[in-house]
Amino acid sequence: MPDRLFIKLCGLKTEQDVDTAVEAGADAIGFMFADSPRRVDATTAIRLVDRVPPHVMTVGVFRDQPTDQVRSLADITGVRAIQLHGHEERSQFTELRDGGWTLIRGTSYREPVPRRGQLGEDILLLDAPTPGAGIPWDWTRGALRSPDAEWLLAGGLTPGNVAAAVRATRPWGVDVSSGIERTRGVKDPGLIEAFVKAARAAS
């Protein structure tokens, strides 16, 4: 695990969300462009991305969307990274490689454990077997440990369990969305702050 845990907060939709995340010390902020209660349109994303300081990575999150649409939205909004979190193949990562974005592959835990770089991604995000459910899963499986270099643990993380998850898996970073929400799709400033504080303390 690196000296400083990488913390990505995903599915932010408002100025307050972004400002709170930045002030709390997040390393990356994700904006959802796939079908989801957390989805933002291009106009909103442009406004929110503009609020994020250069030292914080902005990520556009997509799921099973055409490469042309992914490229267009990433260009228009100015995000610095693209996360493909569906059933994308190596060819899509290859097609996006020339855009200068950091490429993140989001995939579910399975055996054998996915490894970073298999599809040409820069960062691997390892999600729960049932992604998006916000349900904690068994992070203690031995095969999960260190899926190689830059990888993020996701799936059911909350301020209350992220420290234990980090100690159990020693990831390069963590990713959270539903675990910092008061209701589905609505972020809670207090939970954002608590999550970052708990994750930092564990690392």
C-alpha cells in the first residue's frame, strides 16, 4: 500500500458535494454519466469540474456506452480520467488511450482475481460481486490481496467499515458512493468528511 491512501469519492452532483470532498482531502472526484440516480448532465459536470482544484483528479464514470459518446463527454466536461465500469473490452480502452486521460477499469470481484492492466487500464477498481448495491462483501479473501499496483477497493464501504477494509486488503486506494449518502443519490457532507477521516486514519 502507498504511503498515502488514494481516496476517490464518486457520484457527486452538487457544488456542496464537491466543495466538501475537496476540503475533506479527497484525491479524486467521480461524476456519473451512466444511467444512475447519481447521473449528471454535461452542463452540470462542466460547472462542477471547474470547481475542482488541479491536485484533485476528476473522473467521468461510464457504463457500456459507445466510445464516441465517452470521448465526447470527457472532452466537453474536461474530466482528467475516464472510468469504464461495464462490460467494455480491451479495444475500447485502446481507442481512448490517445486522449491523454487516466483510464480506470471498474469490475466485480471474481476468481481468478482481475489484475491491473489486463485491458490496458492505468488503475483497476475492484467492486463487489454485485456492484452498485452498497452491500459490504468479504474483503478478507486471501486471493484479493494486492491485485497489483494501482488498484481501488470498492463496494459497500462506509465510514464505519473502511478502516477495517483497508487493514484487511491493503489497497492502493478506496472508492465510495452509496456509503456517503443520506438517501440514494444524495450525498451527506458529514459522511463525506467521516469517510475520508476514517480511511486516512487506517492508512
